[in-house]
Amino acid sequence: MIDAHCHVDTADFDPDRDEVIARAKASGISALINAGNNHPDNERVLAFSQKYGPGYYKAVICLSPHHAVELADDALEAELRFIESNKAKLVGIGETGLDRHHYKKEEEWAKQEKFYRAFLQLSESLDLPVVVHSRDAEEQCIRVAQEYKCRVMLHCFLNAKAIDLALSTNFAISVPTLKSKAIDKIIKRTPIERIFCETDSPWLWQGGRNEPANVRAAYERVAKIKSVELERVIGTVDGNVTSFFGFKPVTVP
Ligand SMILES: [Zn+2]
């Protein structure tokens, strides 16, 4: 199993990050893909990837839509250059996108879109996959991303109403560890060859802090809804993730 999207770099894990990584390995997680959301986080993601081994701890970095609303254009320019200069240490760019759940003002959306387009452009020019946050803005996110030649992962995809549009593209659909009728519908509708599983740790867990070991719950949900053996789901989904991000599957030590 691979946790296709998490934030183990955040302060929530400062007290026990070594144990969290050890638990992930003991639970059969063969890699995790950690997304950095702002510049200080991105520095930490790169440092942790070195510490825990880039074969296991995969780095994607960006400025998230939450940070885009409060940052100036020079911060965007600096981050684009930072990503470019660290390309060899990354498996992708993210997370970027649009968030109309937490942000309601037109000027905030415009700011997010400006950053989003800049990172899509960079993803296209560096030929790195991009991880997209699309909260309550799934359609807009998909339509904007379609203007670029990028490999796109729609992380924590929650909007069953937008699933047909998403499936009309070749974008990957990432299923979180949350449980809801909408997520079950999305799993049912999406071919298993398009599914990734993620925790979005430390978030999106019913009852407390999420962590990569919990990604098993998303794999189990996919197996249940699709009536497919768990081992087959693991084989297919892990193949999807490794070929999308372009790394070789590792054997869990
Ligand atoms: Zn995230």
C-alpha cells in the first residue's frame, strides 16, 4: 500500500514522527507521498525525505490554495524557482488548486487561480505530475487543468456530482480515508485503474490525528465497494500510483 497524499512534515508529527514512519512500515505501507503546502513546509519535506530516505518518503512541494490567498506574487515567483531548482528531489508538484469551501471572495478565487495556473504551467514544463486540491471547486479545477498538458491527481475527491466530468479526463481520482455516501458513489463509478488511496494526514480521520498507516481503510473501502479482493486492489492501486509518479515500488523493510 502507498499513502498517495499526506503531510507528515507538519508540527502535528513533531513529537513522534519516527514512530509514525515505523508504524507505516510495520503496517505494510511501501511508500508515502508527502505534500508541502508553503515554503517553510517545503524545506521540511525535502529534509525529511533525506532523513527517512527518498525511496520511501516521496516529496511533492508547492504553495497550497490556503497559502495562495495570503501570499504576494514575489513569493509565487520564488517558489516556482525553488521547485525548479529541486526538481531532482521531487516526484511531483502539489498541492495546488482552488478552494471555495474555506474561501468565498472573488478576489481570493482569482488569487488561487493565478497560483494554480502558474503551478500547472510549471508542471507541464518540468514534466512533473501535479496534485490538485479541488474543494467545492471540482469542476473549475478540472476545466482549468485541462488547458495544460499535465498528469493530474485529484486529491481527496469528494464531489460525486463532478465524477463524470473527472472521468471524462485521464486524471487520477484519489480516495481519502473518510467515509461517506458520496465517496462510495465515487469509488463505484471510477474504474480501479484510475483510483489512488490517501490519508491527507494529519487530517480527514474520524476521531483524532490521521497517519499513513490508516491508508489501509481507503484500500479496504475500495475492495468492499467494488467487491474485489483486497490484495488485488492493493496491486492495482499501487501500480497506478507508482506509474503516475514514476518511481519503482519498494519492498517494505
Ligand atoms: Zn493535503
